[in-house]
Amino acid sequence: MNAAVRDAFNEQIKQELYSGYLYLSMSAHFDQENLPGFAHWMRLQAQEELGHGMRLFDYVLRRGAKVELRGIDAPQTDFGPPLSVVESVLEHERAVTGMIHRLFELSGQEGDWAAQQELQWFIAEQVEEEDSAATARDQVRMAGEDLSALLMLDQQFGSRVAEPEQA
Ligand SMILES: [Fe+2]
Ligand SMILES: [Fe+2]
């Protein structure tokens, strides 16, 4: 791995861990708002992000490159109503998709085809992440001001289970 690609991977490790931090903060918010199902869902999302960070961590090590952990920014702690939180999730996932695409682009410019192959997994994963965030956003939007619909959604999100890690 050359220095530019290695640094960009190290930066992405941080970004994945930050995503986990942000989703944990959202999980705490939902818990305090008495929406335990949404809290549960965001906690699962946070765990998934930590898994992404670890996947990159292991990849950098496997390439024999140096892992340099960077400082993780503090996530916001104040959030608005459920709809604005799920909108933020979608917005965040789209931003991460952009980062992965730029990392893929850089790896190509640097002739690191192996890194591009590893990043294909992340490109596919982001399609899933954006799709599920968009569905959640649409469902919360449909519930609108109807509190019983929101509580039903909360139950639905509460029954989600962690997805098995794909190869
Ligand atoms: Fe991620
Ligand atoms: Fe994500």
C-alpha cells in the first residue's frame, strides 16, 4: 500500500467509527424519547459501523501497512423529532457513500487494484445502507403526526436482528 492509499484507508477507519459514534448518540436520543425500537435499530446500526471499521483495520494490517488511529469527533447529542433523525441517517449514509467512492477513485489513480477489490464490498454495502435508511425515512414520513403509527413503527424497528456479516 502506498502512503496516499494507506492514509486514506486510515481516515476511513475513523469515519466508520465516527458513524458508529453518531448512531450510538442517536440510539441514546431515541431511548430518552421513549422509542426503544428506534433505539434498538440505531444500536444495531452502530455495531455494524464498528464492524466496517474493523474490516478496514484488518485489511490495512493484512496489506502489511501501518494502522494509524485518528481522533474521533464527538457526535451531536441534540436531535430533533424522529423524522429529522432518520433524515440525518440517510444524509450521513450518502456522505459516506461519497467517501467510499473517492477512496475507490484514489486507489485506482494509485494503481492499487487490490484496494479497489476490497472497496467493492463497501460500494455494495452502501447501496444497502442507503436503501434501508431511505425506507426508514419514508416510513416515518408516512406516519406523519399519527402517534399510533409511529409506535407501530417503533415495534417493528425493535424486532430487527443484526444482519449476518457478508463475506
Ligand atoms: Fe459503514
Ligand atoms: Fe453505514
